[in-house]
Amino acid sequence: MGGCASTRLPGKYSNNIGAEVVTKQMITRRTVVGSLAGLAGAAVVSGKEAAAQTSPAPKVGAQQWDVVVIGAGVFGSWTAWKLLKQGKKVLLVDAWGPSNSRASSAGESRLTRTEYGGDEIYTRFAWESLPDWIALSKKAELPVFHPVGALYIYQKEQDTLAASMALNKKLGAPMHRIERAELLKNYPQLGLDGIRFGVLQPTMGAIMARRGVQMVVKEFVAEGGTYKQLAIQPPKPGAALDAITSTSGETVRAKQFIFACGPWLPKLFPEVIGTKIVPTRQEIFFFSPDAGDIRFDPPQLPAWVDADEPGVPYGFPSLETRGFKLAIDAHGPRVDPDTNDRIISAEGLKQVRAYMARRFPGVSKRPLSESRVCQYENSDNGDFIIDKHPKWDNVLLVGGGSGHGFKHGPAVGRYVSELAVGKLAKVEARFALSSHKYQG
Ligand SMILES: Cc1cc2nc3c(=O)[nH]c(=O)nc-3n(C[C@H](O)[C@H](O)[C@H](O)COP(=O)(O)OP(=O)(O)OC[C@H]3O[C@@H](n4cnc5c(N)ncnc54)[C@H](O)[C@@H]3O)c2cc1C
């Protein structure tokens, strides 16, 4: 973190129709940067401005930015921060705020693992991202990363496991096989019918999603980036793109634009993305164990994935006393992220209770303590979409996290920033728009 903590900034925030308001109140950078609530409410926050001026900050729309990143989810936030580190003058904007409750990066926790069936790209991305998450966690007042371990349980031998083990060994990522007898001994709270063996990654675990993204934005701002709450309109077709416009009528000029709008990408680019990304409704359940029952707390229970079970249930121990968390990875119905209501279904709850009765009997009858509804933003095959806009050379589209993108935030940010500054000559074929099919 550079700069002087006592430097004063004019206090600015947006009213609820997006118009910028400059308050008379003067707030320190530490005040804004030091509070998550301040971050979400502060429309304009700039470390460089703080160091450079005592008069009110110029309106962000009046500036020419090197890069504007649209979308402060996990992909956009890390991209903005990595671009700043490449020396770029960066504006990050979001319609509702970093990791807001409708974003795919919202909510409590995300699993990080490097068991990817031996897939080089995602294994390496996940492993490369971990030090950044750990470093961020060390800076944060509350943990961003909980190294509770990641356990996969299997009903049959896996064709890809040997390759995955070999790749993880090469990278130095701890991963070992646990036979059934040892699983029974180590995890007596698990009902293991049908389970033959497990694989444990003891140094992996849970990233705190909302807190993590908001910390990234705080650090980005503290190091000189600017964040503003702006909802950007779909860019108008034309020969070139040198400016974008917000719904409040503000024009933002830049040399480059990076759209990291998650499940909203199809709405912004209906022709280019369309159904190459399909948002689906995903339900998440929390159950509080019996009073005094610590079997579902870390370290007794790691994060876990029931890999061969239909729907692939997965979950977390009670992190920070939130409760035992359970979700089903199978894609739910298609949804619109703007209108998707956030009430879990009775069928979903019935399904997870039936599953818990077998696999987690000690908590299966406990009342639901909390729930969430989020959306995956799925590409056709789960590969990310990271590519230049086919018409505009200065526009990158970044998305398609497909239910597994969160952990890769730092690596995606590094990758996209290198693409943007020309350090990478061409896009990875698997991320290219042309590699992804429309999904009907
Ligand atoms: C329930 C659930 C569980 C998951 N579990 C895991 C897991 O265990 N491990 C893992 O690695 N991944 C997991 N994922 C996947 C991962 O969370 C997502 O792939 C990732 O968060 C997507 O991030 P994003 O930045 O692309 O999108 P988002 O987080 O949705 O960010 C996009 C942002 O763009 C903004 N925006 C949209 N339109 C505009 C506009 N017009 N103007 C300005 N801003 C705009 C939005 O407000 C939003 O903040 C899970 C996802 C869900 C939903």
C-alpha cells in the first residue's frame, strides 16, 4: 500500500439513481479504504487522486483512462488490480458494487482446489492463484482464506486421478489418497455408504467470496486505482469503441475496455456472447448443528465434494460459525440475473435433506439456518471465455466462470492484464469465443 494515510479526499457517493453527489464531508482515504461499507457506498475512490490533489477530484467521466474494467466481481476486480500493477491508469466500475448480492461472486464461501482431473490450465491457474489469496488474507482483518482442506469422496476408481496426482505432485500441491477404512476413522460424521476412497488436499479450502472481492477492490484503490459505482449501457455498434455510457448519462473514455460482467455479459453483448453464456439458478443451504456439536466445524470437517453422487453435492464445514453448508453442483434452471428471485425451492430443500440423511445424518434433521440463491454463468463446456471482441480490438470480454471460476480470480486477472498490455500474443484457444458454442 503506497501513499499517505492522512491524505484527505472529498467524500463522494452516488445517490440511488446513479447521479454523483459530492458531499461537504471530507473523509480520509483510510476511512474509505478501511471500511467495506464505505467501499460499497463510495462511488469514487482513488488513491492517486488522494496523493495528487487537495481540490475536489475530477469527475471520472472527464478523464481519459488507460483501461476501464466493467464489473467488480472476482474476475474484474483482480484484472483491475493486476492492470494497475502493470502501470496502467485504471477505472473499475460496477452497477451495484463489488461482489454485490446479485453477482456470481456474491455469498460466503468458495472452494479452492487443484484437483482438476489433470487439466493443466485450471490446475495451474488454481495453484498460481492460491498465494495471492493467502497474501490478501494476511492483510485482511478477517480471513479471506480458510485452509480447512478439500476432501473428494469417490464411489469408483477415477480414470483421471493418476494424471491429476502426477500434475499436483509436479506443482508441489499436496494431495493424497485416503482409503475407506481411514475415511471412516477420520470422518465419523460422514455416512460413507458406497464410498470406496477419498482424496485430500490438506492445504486447500475455502475462500471467503464477498469479503475477498471487496478486499481486492480496497487494495486496488489503496494502491492508486479508482472505483466507481456506474451501470454501463450496452455499447452501441460502430467502427470503434472509445467511450462507454452509464445509465445515468455519464460518458467514460478509455483506450481499452474490459467487460467482466459475469452472467450479464449476454445482455451487454447479445450478438457476440448470447447463449455462449447461460446463467442457471443455484441454491445454497446452511444448517446449524446441535448446540455444542463441533463435528461439522473445521478442522473436524474439511470442505468436501461427493464427486460420484448424482448432481455432485459439495459443501463446507461451519465457517466462522455460519453453519454447515451444502449445495448441489448440477445446473439449475436458466435464469435472468436481474429478475431471478432469491428464495430457495421446497424441492431443493427436500433434495438436500434426503441426501444429508445418508451422508451427514448428524445434521440432516437440523433446521435450515440460512439459504441463498445465486447463479452460475455457464459456458457450453465449462471453459472460460476470455477473448477480444470480434469487431473492437481494444475490447476484451471475460466471463464464463461456470461454477468453478472464483478460485482462479488472481490467475485470470494476471492473464487478462497481460493480454491487455500485449504481453501475451494470442488468446488461449480454449478461452476463444470461437471455441464456444451457442447453447440454444
Ligand atoms: C452458488 C455458487 C457456487 C460457486 N462455487 C464455486 C466454488 O466453490 N469455487 C469456485 O472456484 N467457483 C465457484 N463458483 C463460481 C464463481 O463464483 C463464479 O464463476 C465467479 O464468481 C464469476 O465471477 P465474475 O466476476 O465473472 O462475475 P460476477 O461476480 O457476476 O461479476 C460481474 C459483475 O458485473 C457487474 N455488472 C454487470 N453488468 C454491469 C453493467 N452493465 N455495468 C456495470 N457493472 C455491471 C455486476 O454487478 C457484477 O458485480 C460458484 C458460483 C456460484 C453462483
